[in-house]
Amino acid sequence: MKSKKNLTRFTYESAAFEGWRLCISRAGTTFTRYFPDKKLGGGKKSLAAAEKTLAELKTLLEGSKRVDKKLSPATIKKAEKLLLEAV
């Protein structure tokens, strides 16, 4: 499986983590979430969960208001909650 924009595949033989990392930056704020293969039942399922969460996060961030060219604190809280509730 190949990495995609905002999604990076992590596969290490010597590390405990295998899965996908979602990382997106908007207006000076970075959001990151890991989607492990073990917890989600394999690479394809973890990718599907990461893609779904990425789509929801992009929708939230693109439609948000900016305060001094930064994301508002309310938007940041909503995005962090969305990431915590993912999967």
C-alpha cells in the first residue's frame, strides 16, 4: 500500500506500530491521528477509517471561520474531538 496525500503508511519490521497516520495542517494548526492495523483489523480497514476521518476533517476545516487568519478555538476543539472519536 502506498502513502496518499495527508495519509502516510507506517510499516516497520522492528517497531510495534503498523498502520496509517493522518496528518493535516491548516492555518498554522496541525492535526494528527494514528490508525493501527492491529486495532482495526488490517491495513485496508485502517486505511478506510483514516480516509473517512480525513474527509470529515477536511469538510470541517474548509467550512470554518478564521480569526486573524488562524482557525478559531471552537473549530480546533471540534477537530480534536472528531479525531478522538474516530474509529
